[in-house]
Amino acid sequence: HPRRKPDRSCVLCHRRKIRCDRQTPCLACVRARLTCTYPVSDKPIRRVRKATIADVASRISDLEKTIVAASIDHANNPARRSLEPQELPSEEVLIRNGTSSQYFNELLISKVIEEDQDKSSLLHTPHNDSKELGLDSPFSLIGLLSSPPVFEEKEKGWRLSRLSATQLWHLFVQNVDATMKLLHIPTDEVTIFTAIHQPESVASDVLALVSAMYFATTVTLELDEAQHVLGVDKSTALRTFKRDFQMHLSRADMLENPTVVLLQGLAIYLASARAYYHGRGIWILNGLAVRMAHSIGLHRDGTKLGMSPFESEVRRRLWWHFLARDSRAAEDHGISSWSTVPSYDTKLPLNVDDSELRPDMRELPPPHNGWTKMSLPLTCMEVAQTLQHMANLSMTPSGSTPKEVIRSNMLNQLRSRVEQYIKPCNPVIPVQRMTMKTALAMVHKIDFVTRQQLANMENPDKRNAFATEANLLSALRCLEIHLELWSDELLRPYRWCMYGHPQYHMLLYVLWHLCVCPTGPSVDRAWVIVAKTFELEQVRLSTAVSGPALKSVILKRLHKKAELIRQSVVN
């Protein structure tokens, strides 16, 4: 008889909550390069035969054993009785307060929350920390995708001059382009200048992209610099650009007719708005952008859809930008988001400069072993891809090779690839210095975080064993690199990017370590770095237009707890 399909999804697809084709192996596991396994209880369906007395006796015996085992387990585990009908896994926490709730599935922060005696109050932001955003705020996300009719009218007052528009474009190439690399400057520059000189001749999606470019560039400017370039205060300019962006999104009907250009504009806007908006809205809208990208086939590599090498490469940059941003934004809210990402086979973009790409080329150039403007964005994408492989690894059954060995091999491969991008960097050049330090910090961080998560998952009863001197020094080094980047005067044009990427996880670990091990050779150094990091966080929050992320509130509580423990040790 031909082999029948399993009746249930494979283990990996079931945990990721994605559709399984129930082949052996299934397509999702083949794409993820993982071993496809099905639940043990999935037995092949056989022809029905008459049950004998021996069969019935055997089934009754098995049932009795199951009932006895379940009764013993139920009696010995009162916690399970109190949490029935379903208990959350140890790494999952849901905080509730009235109708409000927030979910976490990151191991370290879940542990910290579980130890908090007043979890529900975490959802109550103190009055002096809360900030209400009006519709007119340049960073309000309300109505972003559905423009009110009032925006259809011509705005009175300040309008951007062509000279200022040209300056903003050049500043975009300098301050923004190397941090996200979504545009192909040689070809898109023609489109941008056409929109500047003849806005009525271009489509709404192009005008949305131009407005997003204006907005993002203005975000990077200091107050006096914005006044000098634009002839108006920064806040007024941002409100105008945001209204224009919102209006053009509405006219282009983005939800029903998404295009690559519209998604490029949305990606640029969301990435820059994150510098001042710290709520969940950015991450949620990024998830919506992933769905829109999926709807126009960005999850499939362009070469498989008959597209030119140039167009395929542009689409790769955009797709992987959304995946990398989705992973990083979710981290700030204590969530691992890979289970919600649709299946894809889009390749990573190449480490090449824009000057090496042309729309009429028949094949792509070989990648560089050195710095290009793609090096920093590509490092973010490489890290995101490795995190996905780690998430898949954590959900698969253990095999003959220990998971820590597999994890270590993955990190070594990542480190080797990233070194190809940054090894030839010239630290004298600011953008290359930023690329080098940021890439080192990211690889260092992913090594630390994945090692911690895997250790906690395999030994949940020995989580405090991770509070070692070596791990503390590793976390402190990550925070030090972030402080060095912030204090570098020549990197001020990129400070907006640092605003949007707080080092919550490393700071959370250091504070947790100080609670578990309040004494040690590096404790004094740790407290100095904690103080400097909180000073930076205060500056970041003072410029924010939204209330702090809940993770920031949890950090403040843990900071107070660590200080109390420190005082008790001193006394």
C-alpha cells in the first residue's frame, strides 16, 4: 500500500504555527535546513480489523496505567491544578490589568517579571512618564494608513523650497542611506529630483517615498541645523512631512495596492520614527508591512519569479530590511517574533555598492570582501537570519549533536561572514567606524543572548548558574561599545539611529546579575556602566514623544531592587 500522509503537522510547523504540507520531509523544514519530525503519536492508519479479547484487555490495561500516572502527576503538582485548563510555558508571561494586557516570551525578562510581586501594576505608567500623542504629532501613528479628508486640502503656511529639498536629499544619502540601504541611489536620485521639480508628473507612491525621505532626514538633524537648512523649526517641518506622507499613502491606496516604492517609503518612515516613538506601534506596523510585502511576492526570490538581477537585488534589500527590523523591534518589547514570519526563500542581498548595480545588467557582480554601504544593513540581516536559525534550533528535538555545539558553529559562521565586511574598515572614517563597532557589538550580543537562552531552556532549574563573572564582563562590554558610539562627536549624524536601538537586554542582564551576585571583582565597574547607561536612557526618554516601553519600566524596577540589595550588603 502507498505510504499515507501524517494526520498532523510536523513538530516544527506546529510550534511555529505555520501550515505544514505533511510531506516527509515537509517543505518548511527543507527550507530551514532542519530535521523534519512528526509527533510520536502519529501512527500510520491501517485497515480496520475486528478487535480480539486480547486487544480489549491490552487497551484497558494501558488506560488504567495512564489514569494512574495522570492522577499521581496531578496530585504532586498543585501549581498545574491552579493553572488549568492550560499552563503557559516557562518562558511565557501575560500581564493583565483590567482590559489591558501585554505578552512576553523572552526568557530573561519573563523570569524578572515572574519574580515581581506586583506584576499587574507594570501596565500603569506613572503620570509623569505618560505622553499623549495628538493626531497632529509628527510621530503619531493613528490614522497613518487612512488619511482624513482634511489632509486632501492644500496645507497653508510653510512649504519646502526646492533648494531645501535638494539639501535634504544630499543629507539623506549621508545620514540615513548607510544605516538601512533601501534605495539604489544612481537610479532613485533621478526619480527624487523629478518629484522635486515636477511633483505633478510622478505617481503617489513616489511622492510618499519622497515625503518619507524628507521626514527621515529631518529626524537626523539637530534643532539649529534644521532651522538653518529648512528655514523653519524642526517640529513644524516634521508635522508637514508626516501629513504629506500620510496623504500620499491614502491616495496610493497602499493597503489594497502596495508597491515596492510604497513599501520603501513606509520602511524609511518607520525606521526614523522609532528614534522618538518607543511604543509597540512601530513593531505592529512593521508586521503589517511584512504582510504587504508578502502580498507582492517579496518573500520569493526574484530569480524564481523571472525578474531581472537588478530588480531581484532591490527586492532582497527591502524584504530583509523588514525581517531584521521586525526581529529587533520585537526584542525591545520582550517578544520573539520569528513564529509569525511567513515562509520565504528570498536570498540575502550582496555586499556591493550601488555603483556596481545597473538595471540592464544580466548578472550580479561578486560581493566585496570589505566595507560598502551595504555592510552595516547586511550585518543586521545576517544577525536576523542567525536568530531565526536559533529559534528553529530551540524548537527541534535534541539529536546526536548537542545543541550548544550547533549554536556555537552557527555563531562562528556568522562571525566569519561579518568579519569579511568590517575587517578592512578604516576607523578614521566615521561611517566605517560606526559600522565596525556596531557590527562587533551585534555579534557579541547575539552570542551572549542565544547562549543564555539555550542554557536556560536546557536547564530551567539552574538559571542562576548563568550569573558568572565572564558573562557579566561580556554584557558590560556590549554596553561600553554602545556608550562609546554615543559619546563620539563625529557620529552625531547617526545618533538618531542609536535612539531607536536601546540596549535593554544587556542592561537587564547586568541588573539581574547584580541582584543575584551583589558582590564580586567587577561589581563596582558594573555600577558605573549602569549609571551611565541610565543617564543615556533618560536622555532618550526625554526626547521621546511616547511613553516608555514596558521593558523600560521593568528595568527601572529592577534597578531599584538591585540598589536595595547593594545597600543591604554594604550595611
